[in-house]
Amino acid sequence: MKAAPFDYVRANHVQHALELLSQWGGEAKLIAGGQSMVPMMAMRLARPVCLVDIDRIAELKQFKLHSDHVTLGAGVRQSTVEHSAELCKALPLVAQALHWVGHQQTRNRGTVGGSLSYADPSAELPLASLVLGANMQLESASGGVRSVLAPDFFLGPMFTALAEDECLTAIDWPIWQGAGIASSFEETAIRHGDFAMASAACQLQVDDHGKFTRLSFGVGGVDGTPLVFSDLAVQMQGQTFNEETARELAHLAASRSQPGTDIHANADYRKHLAAVLLHRVLWKAYQSACKSFRTH
Ligand SMILES: Cc1cc2nc3c(=O)[nH]c(=O)nc-3n(C[C@H](O)[C@H](O)[C@H](O)COP(=O)(O)OP(=O)(O)OC[C@H]3O[C@@H](n4cnc5c(N)ncnc54)[C@H](O)[C@@H]3O)c2cc1C
């Protein structure tokens, strides 16, 4: 199919894009890399009256490393992150997640902000943003700038806290500091590059006795949004892990998910998959964090 007729305006700067969104009053949609928007329009699942192209706005393409966080402009391409040694070092979980996002060609066009705004429950970057506690900067012509933390940003499948006249302009990603940090991202998809049937992500920090000082983990593709298990993570503070306790934690977390059934897998299978993947990331990251003390 071909897209329904639409107007097209290329915004020159953020304020220009915000004014256009405000003028069109909900009839306009932003387009960044177009990797989700164009297929949606071609299938007529999206029929914007006007497309506001933000892909050439220089302000949205910038990123900055601070001592405790990285600010990524929403328009930074996914491939820019995966090919930047400094960003991968600061945000190892994001680098691991990107490995699973589509294909090199889609990552060359797709933006970090586009993936977060699209909010597919199976998408990797929303899960990574929840696990790391990313902070989204939203901007509108009328309301100025507001910050929304990842758990308050993802409200349902393809549904976020973004208002019709708002643009996601930047994302602050916390950098974990100190020794004994490791992360892991795993997923199962029908083919590599497809959206995940289920995915799991974890970042943790241990002391030199293998006791948790910090833990954050979550799953994607098995509920309306990715899920993060902050209460379970807090309970692990000061404790050590073995393969069995990692499995128990994974099963407990996965039992909270509410996956759907489709032609690829039923709900029970997806829940099982979530538990398996969670166990894998928890145990892998824990072993690698403990090992980091032995190799230094
Ligand atoms: C073959 C193929 C495979 C794919 N596989 C995966 C996969 O495995 N995992 C995955 O996560 N994605 C996958 N995708 C989807 C895609 O790569 C990402 O979702 C995409 O990168 C989104 O970024 P974009 O810049 O292209 O967004 P666009 O397509 O331009 O926009 C997506 C949505 O976000 C909105 N939007 C974009 N930028 C902003 C902003 N700054 N502020 C507010 N709203 C905004 C748009 O209005 C639109 O609704 C795949 C796509 C293709 C074509």
C-alpha cells in the first residue's frame, strides 16, 4: 500500500518543530529516522495530515558525557551510539541492547528518541531506559520543558506520556560508577533483527565479597510496556547470588508479566521465555561482576 496524502514540512530547529506541532493541533506527527513511521504510514496504520521532519535538526543530534550521566539528543542515530567507544563504555547496557535492534541499515537511520517515542513493548531501548532509570526531556511550545522518568514515560503499547504537541528532545542516561559493575541483555526473536518475542536486561554492582550493592533488571515483550522489578531488586541488597537463587528471582519476576498470545507463541511460552532470559542475564552479569574483582 501507499501512504495516504500528507503535507510535509522540514523543521529547521526545535522551536520551529514545536510551533508546527502546536499549529497543526494534533494533526501533525514528527518523523525522525522514519524506520517505524514510514512502514506505519505505508500500511495506513498512521495517517498524519502533516509530517514534521526533525531529522536534520542539529540540536537533536548532540550528545554530551557528564560525570554521572550521558545526555543524548533524541535525534542521535542508534548507529552513532553503537560506534562510539566512549558512549559504549559509559552505557554498556545500551550498547548491548542496540545489538538486538533491527539491522545495521535500520540503526543507521533510526534514532534513539524515535525508538523511545514509538514505545513498542518489545523494543530494546525502552527496556534499557527503564533498567537504567533514564530521564526524558519533553518540550512543547506552550509548556516549555519537562522531565519524565522512564517508568512514568511508558504508559502502554505505543503509548507514552508525550502530549500531541510535545517533542522528546533529549534523554539523560545515568552512568554507574565504581568497581564490580556488569550488565547483560538477551532476547529471543524468530529471526535476528525481528522484534523480540521476549527480552531481558540487567545491570548490577557487587562488592569484593560478591554482595549486591546495586541491581536493576527487567523484561520486554511480555506485557503492555517493558517491566522493571525495582522492589525485587531492592530486596537483593547486601545478598549474594548462586545459580539457583538467580533462577528463583527470575521466575518470581517473570510470574508478574502478562504476555499475550499470537501466531508465534502463546502466553505460557512467553512467560517461560521471560524466566529463562531473566535467569540468563542475572547470572551472566553477576558472574562477570564478581570476576572483575579477580582480574584486577
Ligand atoms: C526491518 C525493521 C526491523 C526493525 N526491528 C526493530 C527491533 O528489533 N527493535 C526495535 O526496537 N525497533 C525495530 N525496528 C523499528 C525501528 O528501527 C525503531 O523503532 C526506529 O528506529 C524508531 O526510530 P526512528 O527515528 O526511525 O523513528 P520514526 O519512525 O521517525 O518515528 C517513530 C515514532 O516516534 C515519533 N517520534 C520520533 N522522534 C520523536 C521525538 N523526538 N519526539 C517525539 N516523537 C518522536 C514519531 O512521530 C513516530 O510516531 C525495526 C524497523 C524495521 C524497518
